[in-house]
Amino acid sequence: MSIPSGAPAAVSQVPEAVHRRRWAILAVLMFSLLIVVLDNSILNVAVKTIASPSPTGLGATQSELEWAINSYTLVFAGLLFTAGLLGDRIGRKKVLLFGIVLFGLGSAFAAMSGSPGELITWRAVMGFGAAFVMPATLAVLMNVFERDEQPKAIGIWAGSVGLGIAIGPITGGLLLEHFWWGSIFLVNVPVVVIAVIAMAVLVPDSRDPKPGRLDPLGVALSVVGLVLLVYGIIRGGELADFTDVSVLLPVIGGLAVLVVFVLHEKRSSSPAIDISYFRKPAFSAAVAAIALIFFALMGVTFFSAFYMQSVRGWSALQSGLLILPLAVAQMVFAPRARLVVNRFGARAVCTVGMLLVAVGLAAFALFDATTPVWVMCLVFFVQGTGMAHVMPPVTVAVMQALPREKAGSGSAVNNVFRQVGGALGIAVLGSVLSTVYRGDIEDHLGAVPAAARDVAGESIEATLGVAERMGPAGAPLVSAAHDAFMGAMHVTAIGSACVALLGTIVVALFLPGRPRPEPAVAQDERAVPADAGR
């Protein structure tokens, strides 16, 4: 994770002109990443508004809301690997510009959607563009910073995710209070315009100088396998049943295609990704940690939004403000994680970080309808602190395991595991939440008209909607819905914490320990922060 003790002080691999403007380039990359992260976090606070009848919203059903989120995820995850490979081959700047422009166009049309179906379609276009942005930002970063500065740059890059987490819900809440629902997408357009201009002026192009011949079969297998797998996961979450044939077939099919992909890559003379890297325990542990932490975190993010808005009755803006401690912790600690890793080693730092995430997730099992706000803020801060000490070190481990010219592929691997882990978290933990909730609320639906009973049991939002239409007679149902949701949230929180504990075991066993003391070359790194902003 830091410079090997025997490494020569070095021949620069970065042109001097690029080296001088590396921090400005990093700012542009963060800006580009920010809008991709911000868009997803904005949408999370807008689902209730979009579900409202026209003209307030689109009158989207629960299933349509899920697909407004999932269409983006499905396309994004399916194309990540291909986008990374294309960046290595044709140029990362070209791919980055293409992705950001397409994302902006998708955002503009999504804002003008006249139906849930149109919104789902344009969200898929946005996912297509984002798939080209996310891996390209990290790949460009690896090619404008020398190896000794990469951990610091990656820490700052990861901190921008925290900034997106904070700005998204707050921006979404403010926009929804003053404008129509489409403004949450339209706000991306001016940001995209600024990002495109800055990229064209500042960001250098880079590519693999010896990409080898194309591997179209490998690329096709990766896309088909990932799309089938993620679709099956999403479908399982939608049905709250992972034994349904419509879930099993795509999941098994996707896994089978990915197995064929791995076998093909092992035998190919010019593989899209060198599978041998997964034989390195540190590399495999790092990507596993990424998947597990996002599995746990995305699941808890999903149900915490309903807890804050449906149970506590807070607005979208108030809910967004409560996420601030998590984001602040990431922004403060992620850029400094490398210093702690240099002192204690990646294994110790990531193990403690994963434990903090697990503790934060488990704390949700103790929340009730009257939990003080300061307690929630403390829990979110602990979660953010834990993530800030896990994501930068494991990202460094993945990226520095591959040659610089394969940065696009490495970034794609990093993001594929994160995206698949997050999709699994929402689907699996969302299914647990739904199943437990249905079981608890069914006994309280006797007073609900028979025609509305099935709908009332789908989710807390559906139950509260039916209770509102019942007038004063629905008051007991509101109380029962809150109790049932709290019970389901407690079970789901424990499940999330267990996944985070599994991640703790993985990093404790397989990540590298404390680095050996380094000679003078490491001392110079202390001077970097002084001129970092120049």
C-alpha cells in the first residue's frame, strides 16, 4: 500500500506538465464522480414524491419506483467492466467525456419524463453513461499521480463519495421543497457542462500502450453474465423470494456465464483481465471487502430512509441533513487513511474500520420511534469513520496490484464488486425487511377492505396509504405499521451487521500487515500536503 522499502526513488512515469496540474485534475475527477454519486442519493429522498399522483409526481407504483432505481443499477453494473476495458484501449479521457455527456443527456430527458416508463428508460441511459464515468475517473487518477502519492489521491477521491452522500439528500430536499420532482435530475445538466469544459482543458488522455488484440468473446461474456446476475438479484428483491424460477434462472445463468468467462480468460493469450491477480490474497480480500461493506451499507441505507420519513415523519430535507455526520466523517478521515495505514498496516486499520461499520449497523437494532437525534448522528458518524478507513486502503490494494496501463480494468473490477455487493444488499436485505414486515402486519389488516388487503401488506408506505384513506378508523393501523416496520428493521440491521463482521474476518485474515520501516524516500511524502493544492 506504500512504497516498497527497496524501491528506487525513482524514475517519474508522469510527464512534468501533467504532474504540475495533478491536483487540479483530481478536482475535475472528483467533480465528475460527484454527480454520479449525488444522483443516486438524491433519488432516494424523492421516491415518495415521484409516487404521488400527477401533477405532484408521476403516480409510480412500488414496482415502478424500484425499477427507476434498478434500471440504472442493471445497466451500470453490466457495462462497468466493458467501459474500463474500452478506456484502456481507446483512451480514458475519451471514455470519460462520452460517459459524462451521455449522463447529462439522460438526466435532462429523465427530468421531462411524462410517465414512470419514460423515467425508467432515461434512468437506464444515465446508468449507461455513469458506467463509463466511474472507472475512468480512478484510471485517470492512477495515471497522473506517482505511486507514492496514489494512496493520498485515492483517499481524497473516496472522500468525494462522502461529499456526494451529504450533498445529494440535502440538495434533493431543497429542490423538492421549492420545485417539481424533475428538478432533481435537471440539476445535473449545468454540473455536466462545467465538468465537460474542465475535462477538455485539464485532463490528459492515457491508454494501454500495448493493449493486445481484442477479446470480444470475453467482453460479451462479462456483459451477459453481469446483467443476468444483477437482474436475478434485483428480481429476488422485488418478489422478496429468491426461490422463484424467475429469480433462480437468471442468477444461475449469470453465474454460469461468469464461470465460462473466467475459464475463457485463463486460456486466452490476450485476456480482458488477468485472472491470476485473484490468486493474490490481498487483492481478493480487498475486492471481497468492497463487496461486503457495500452489501451491508446499501441495505441499511435503503431501510433507514423509510425509518426517518415514514416512522419518524421527517421531511426529505431533514432526513438528508441527518446523513451529514456520515458524510463529514468520510470527507475528514478518508484523505488521511493512508497515514494510519503507514503506521499500523492495512490489516489493522481495515479490521477496526469494518468493526466500526458493523457496530453502526447493529445500533439500528436498538432504535425505536423516539430515539434521540444526537444518537442517530453519532451512529452515522461511526459508520462514516469506519468506511473512511476501509475504502481507501482496499481501493489502493486493488489498483496498485495491477500495472498502471491496466488501470481501467482495475477500476472496473473495483466498481463491479462494489455495485454487485450494493445490489445484493438492497435486494437481499430489502427482501428480509419486506418478509418480516408482511408477517408482522398481516394480523392487523382485519379492518382493511378485502380488496385493499394485499396492497396494504406490501410495505409500510402502502399500509400508511391505506390507513390514510380509512380516515380516523385507520389510526390503529398506523401504529401497527410503525411497530411492524421497527421489528423488521431490527432483524435487517442485525443481518447487515453480520455481513460487516464477515468482511472484518476477511480483511483480518488476508490483508497485508504493518509495512516495514522505509528509508528516506518515505520521509519526503510529509512535504506533499504543503504543496498539494498548488
